[in-house]
Amino acid sequence: MPDLTHGDDVAAVNSLRSAVMRLSRRLKHQRVDESLSPTEMSVLGTLARCGTATPGELARKEHVQPPSMTRIVALLEAKGLVRLEAHPDDRRQKVVTQTERAEAMLLESRRKRNAWLATLVDGLDEDEWAKLRAAAPVLEKLAHL
């Protein structure tokens, strides 16, 4: 557990926050479809990882209010990237499913971002690359806490 009264821990947390934010901003610029907002891309990514979900479930996973998610889903549906279908157990609810078009777009987006990131990794030495590979699961865990 980091001790935020200890100088080394404060510096490490600050450095991690700063690096993750800068890298995230740079990755966001590597989009395939500029007409989609980062939030819309994030919702599509969540659907790809988790499968179908209700708008309420998506709102919780994306940390947005349900009315905001309803608007996002409507925009994605209008763009042909998701479908709304009847909930299998509760006909009052809908479930959101990504379309094949969304799946193809996400695959291309991941390919483009991975290629861009790989060019950055080429600038690391073998020891730095080994440390980054070892840190990847920890960063993944942090992203989902």
C-alpha cells in the first residue's frame, strides 16, 4: 500500500498518474472513426468485452448517469453500431448489442493503436520492455478496480 506521506511513494504515484494520462491522451488520437467520441468508443469496447448489457449496466460500468447512457446508446444505434433488443427476462428493459460494423471498427481501431504503441515500444531497451511486459497485468488490474 503506498504511503502518501512518504516522498518516494508520492513521487511514484504522481509519475504513474502523469504518464498514464499522457499516454491515454495520445492513444485517443489514434482513432479510426473521428465521428465517435471517446465515450462512445469506450461503450463499444465495454460491449465487446462484456457482451450484451442493459443501458443501466453500461452506465454503471462506464461510470456515467443512466440518462447519459441512454443518449449515448441512441447515438450509437443511429450510427448502426449497436442494436436494442428486448430483454430475455424483463420485457420492460432493453439489452444493447454491438453490430458487426462496430466489431470491425473496434478491431481496426485496436490494430491502429497497437501499431502506434509498438512503434513507441521500439524505443525501449530490452530491460525496459521486460519491465513493461511484467507491469501490464498490474496496470490492467488498476484499470478495472
